[in-house]
Amino acid sequence: MIKPLTLMLPQTTSYRNLNRPDGTVMNERRRPAGPRNASARILEAARAIAAREGAGKITIEAVAKEAGLSKGGVLYNFPTKKALLSGLLDQMLAAHRELLAKVPERHPARTLSGHLEIVIQSKDVDDDLSMAILAAAATDPRLLDPLRTELTCDLERILTDTQDAPAAMIAVLAIQGLRFQRLLNLPDGGAEIRERVIERLRTMIDEL
């Protein structure tokens, strides 16, 4: 007696049952978010470590533990610590653009004014991360290429928005000086002088 053949369909780990007549999907199985979707979570973990222990404590292993991922999960998104720092730089540049966007559009020197306010509002964790990125860039200057591109575009806008380009450039250099003075913890003449310098810069920018 010949037994009837039974068609065996291969089992899969992801499938959808038949849809309802109204289009609703029944019993849809989805893969859980894996390491490949964890870049934001990893960067958040790195910032948490920098804020708590300093940017020098950022390692692939420490970030994996902080993010609740395997080391391989971190390496899938950021193959090296340098790649991780590059991701943090991209995140900081995105925050830079957001802060610039908050400066009122009617301001005649909007981009320049935004740069000054960003330096004033800079947080300790951002300064620490900036120093870590600069240290890494000493061995690979290309790490700062996104920063160079961003600042080149900003400078073009600054010089286009004024009829006194030399004065605008002096303000740019002064703001950069304030930034590196803070990053390198250089003497600044004291809080009172610093505040007066900032107010003088604001006045210069308003008059451009």
C-alpha cells in the first residue's frame, strides 16, 4: 500500500500568518532589536561613562558593560575606539547645529552669536569628550574632518552675513580662544574679566 505524500514546508524563524479581511496582520513575529540597531544606546553609554568617570575611562569593554551589550555588539557598530569617538563627535556636531538653530533668525550675525553662546553653555562632559577626540586626532587627523567641514560652512555664513569681515574674523578667533582656554584649563584672568570679555564680544557681534 502506497502511503500518501505529505508536503513538508520548511520552518522559518520569522513569518506572518494570513491577514484578516480588514488588513490586520495576525500573529506577526518580529526579530528583537539587536546590536546592529544599538548605536544610539552605545553612544549614550559612552557619554554616561565620560560624565561619571572621565572620557579617559571610555573603552569598548566599559561601554559594552554600561550599555548591557556584548563586546561584539559594540564592535559591530563601532569597530574601534576611534570609530566610537568619531560617533561621539558626530553627535556633538548635531547638538551644535541644534543650538545654532535656536538663535533668532532676525539676528544680523546669527551664526557668530550662536558660536559664542555654545562656548558659554558648554558642559564639562563635552569638554572632556572634546579633549579625548583631540587626543585621538593627534594620531589620525582625519578624525576631525567632520568638524573642519562644519566649521568651514559656519565661517562662510559668518563672513557672508557681515560687511566687516575682518571684525567678524577677530570675533571668531576670540571665541575659539575662549573655547581652547576652557578645554586646556588655561588662566583666564578670573570670572569677572571673563564675563566682561564675553559682554564685549556680544557687543561687537551685535554691531557687525
